[in-house]
Amino acid sequence: MTTYRAGRKWRPAAIGRIAAAALLLILAGAVVPTPAAGAGIKDLAACSTAPATPKRQLRAMWIASVANIDWPSKAGLGVSAQQAEFRSWLDLAAQKNMNAVVVQIRPTADAFWPSPYEPWSQWLTGTQGTNPGYDPLAFMVSETHARNIEFHAWFNPYRIANHDDPTRLVAGHPARQNPGWRFAYGGKLYYNPGIPAVRDFIEDAIMDAVTRYDLDGVHLDDYFYPYPVSGQTIPDASVYAQYGAGFGNVHDWRRNNVNLLVKELDQLIHTARSWVSFGVSPFGIWRNAATDPLGSRTSGMQSYDAVYADTRLWAKQGWIDYIAPQIYWHIGYSVADYAVLTAWWSSVVKDTDVRLLIGQAAYRAGAAGEDPAWQQPGELTDHLYGNRQHPEIVGDIFFSAKDIRANRIDGISRLVTDHYSRPALIPVRGTAAAPTSPSITSAARVSNGISLSWQRDDSSSPTSYAVYRVDGSPAMDPCFFADARNLLKTTQGTSFTDTTAAATGTYTYYLTALDRAQRESGPSTGRVVTGTGPFSVVVDNGDASFTAGSNWGTSSFSSQLHGTDYRFADPVTASDLAWFRAEIPATGSYRVEVWYPANSGYNSATPFIVATGGGNQVVNVDQRVNGGQWRGLGTFTLSAGTRNVVGVSRWTSTSGYVIADAVRITKL
């Protein structure tokens, strides 16, 4: 085989700061100047971000083909039926705001593409080696990318068949042509990892797909050497005698065989396709601390010893771009506690370039016979809440697609509501310059919303775009892009219709470009689209147009909040106003409303200050009651211009926190 050198790794985005130009909008259809083209959007430490709407997070589901677990639903379906089924899986992923699928295309030493190395998979037609009548892999990649979802190709490296009869393999199968390459164990057939020619063959078979198709990732599952079967021994003594020189025992030799496959695939993949992510989803336990002080506080099977997968070494050596341990246990499980293992894996990848994803057991949620913990609708969502404690965790993969669709006990719906309410960008790979900032060429109201268009700038090689929407027409603020709260959509197209836009709303749209490695450009110039009805603007405490002093705290305690949090302060004999700033388009009468969470411990006479054309007016509000809804302060004459319009004062003689959350101003 050709010798390759290692390519690029999946690295965090360089930390930096965008210089913002904060110019006021004074005309409908005006534009908002932005940073220099190509500046790129960085993570801004000064911006307040919401954990529930992360800017970048990989969200994926496994689509398993072996035994027709997910797709195709059964062998022998016609081409149109197979394709319709796969499209429905992609539609499900998009509905759940997922941005990647991990699809099994080499389940049992066979192929879901016309491979020159291995036969067509039996799971397509029912008969191994039979052409399905189309190229499934080309179709799947095209359909997945059309939705701007990443396609990660899932390969099982060593499994030949889920039976141990080689005569049932198609006559030209490499495992029949080379009987010395295989062994039977536990009722199944496997390629022998200890034979160099086998390793070369497996790598060639995988690289055929990598070099011929537009893949975003290469994914290996947890099957390396076979899982142990009581009373059986792996029949590789003769191969160890032939190739095991220099190793003190067969176990170290077996581990090295798997290490070589992983290390060499890393080099091959990144030499051929620098942007492709290479990852492994191993069994969730490397070693137990009772066996190895470097291990986790668990007492389950050890993949290091059982299947010869030294996954910790792969991460430490950087032979993989990501690792997605299958932590298929509930929180508090004594043998393998989910919380214990996420903390342990986070410590493994810390200070490396390897990203940590978590393999989630969607198949257990609400399933009959599972532990009582899995009968609780909140188990899976609690996993993702726990993940937020570990910045090393950048996403999750769920097994499997049919369980996402089944949504037993509403476990998936609850997870999506709590964690996937907004889209998210894929974690960035590489450190090269971002693409050039794009330009929105048109933004106009249409019958079903607001239509945006732009042109592709091929000089900077963008592959997709992110569309952001900000309510109203505030001055441009880099913090608009710090998380996904304003992210509407990602697309590979050059147009988008925002069907969620209210007819009466005024909005500012921004566009960014992303390249193949998910590096993001700086934002475009903002385009403002005004409402067709009365002017109305909402200002939240999380917006850049809200200001408050250092004595105002931040909380998300109450479920009645507007947005992601609210501000609170103790009453004092001083004003110390928190201000909501807004652009008033014309002098006239406006209805002013406020939103706040209510609590018996909050203030009974919170002073709201409305800056009218004739001076400030004070309205006291009892914030102990009527929370979680818009509450009118009254109708006021407001002068045109951009300024502080509504304030919340701390100057009150009554006890309890004063709350500043959101205001709504509507022209009458």
C-alpha cells in the first residue's frame, strides 16, 4: 500500500473578537454595516449565551442497515420504496433539528455502493451480490446534503457474517477466496485483524468509498475483536506465531493490530480528504479503576481487555478526530453511571484535539423490560443537561433512527424541546481562514413570509450558509451571533423563505457563509424588512439594547421568563434604572406592555418608567402576580428616535426583588 502522511485535525475555532460597527437605522429597508468581509465569527467571551441554544453542536442519529434495523426496513424493496424510506429518515432528522446522520454502509464485509472490493449487501436485495438497480450511497449523500445535513459513513471493520458458514457467502466473496483471512467465533465469521493483508484489504475497501463519494465523516462502531463468548477462544494462535514477534503476549499483539488499523485509517483518510472527520464509537468503558488507576469508577466489561480496543490511546495520540463512547446506561447506574463516564471521557479528551460526542441509548427509553430509570420521560433529556457541565462534549449520536421516530413516553420530544429548539452549526474543523462574508441581494415580503436571496461567491469556496434573524431593527451587535437564539436555518442553496415571520413584525436578517470544514465568515450587511401592519417591537433583557448596572443579577429560576433569563435587584432608595432601548419610527401614540415572571417574594410596587414626549411617567406594578404574560402599562405619546424608552427602577419602599425581563411597544 501507499504510505500516507497524517492530515488536518478537527480543531476548535481560533478565539478572537469581531469589531462591530453600531450604526442606527432610520429608514425602512436600511442596512446595518458589519465587520470586514472574511473576518469570521468567533466565540465572544463578553457575550451572554444560553446553554439551551448552543451555536455549535453535532446532533446525529445512527441509521443501521444490518438485519434491516432501520433502513431499508426489509430486504428486497424496490428502488423507489427504498429511496422514499431514506428520505423519510432525513425528514425526521431535520424535524428534530439534527445536523448529521451516521449511516451503516458496510455492515458485514459487503457494500451499499458498487465496490470493486466487496459484494453488494444482502440487506438491500435479500441476496448478497445482487445489484439493487441504483447506487444507494450516491443517492443517500445527495439527498442528505440537499438538506444541509452531514453524511457520516459507518463501517464495521472485521465482521464478515452473522453466521459461521462460509458457503453461504457469495462465491466471489474475498472471505471465500482467501479462507486463511477468516475465523469463526461465537457463531459468526470475522476477518482476522492480525493478518497484515487483511488490514490492507479493509483499508482499501473503506478508502474506495472515501475517495469516490462526498462523505463528511468515516465512522467505526464498537466491533473490533469479537465480544467474548464464554468457553470459546479466538482461533488465532497460528497467526500470532507468524506475526507476533516482539510482543510479550497475544493480548498486546491483538491490541496493536487494532491500533494499526485506526492509525493507518487516520492517515489515509486525511491525506485523501482533509476535511473528512474520522471517528470511532466504542463500548462505553475503557477500563475500570480497580484494574487500572487511569480507568473510570465503573465495574463493567472493559473494551481494552475484551475487544482489544485501546480507545484512550487513540484519543491521546490524536489518531481520531472524534470519539463517541456508547454510554448506554442511566444516571446513577451502579455498574456504569452515565454521569461518572461522561466526566471520565471528558478528562480523556481534555487538552487534545479530539472532540467528544456521546452515544445515547434512545432504544432504551420507554422500552419494555428496561430499568425503571428508562421508564422516566426525563432520563434522556437529563443526560444532555448533565453534558452541559463538560465543555469537551460537543454533541450526541442516538441509537437508533427507529427509536427517535417511536418517541416512546415522549422521551425524544422532551429532549428536543429542552435542547434542540434551535438549529446548530457543526463544530468547526481546522484553523484556516473563514470564507468571505456574503451579501443578501434581496429581502422582501411574499405571500407566505419573507423571501431572501443571495449569490454564491465561489472565490472563497462556501459550501453552505447560515441565516440569522433579529427582531426589530437594532444596531448591529456581534453578540447576535454568539449562540443560536437568532439562527433560523442553514442551507446549501442561495435563497430562503422565512415562513415564521409575522406580517406585522419588523426584522433584520443577516447571512454568513460556511466552508466544508464549517468555518464561518463574518456576517453580511443586515437587511431590514418592515411589517405590513402597526409597528411593534419586543426588547428582551438578553438583547444588546438592554442595559443595567452591576447590582442587577441574572436568573433563569422561573419558568415564566421571557427568553432565556431575566434580571433582578434588591430595592434601594436610589433609582439605578435598568433600561430597554428601542427605535421609535414616528412620534405618536404607543401601547407599552411589560413581561416579567411572578413570585410571591417579588416586589409589590416595582416602578416602571416610561420616557414619553412630555417627560417620564411612572407606573407601579405588583410583580407578585400576573406573571408570564404581557401586561399593559398604558398608552403613551412617544417621540421618534432611538433611545431608552422603558426603565425599571429599584427606588421603592416595598420589599422583594424588582424584575426586568422584556417590554413590547406597539404603535396605535
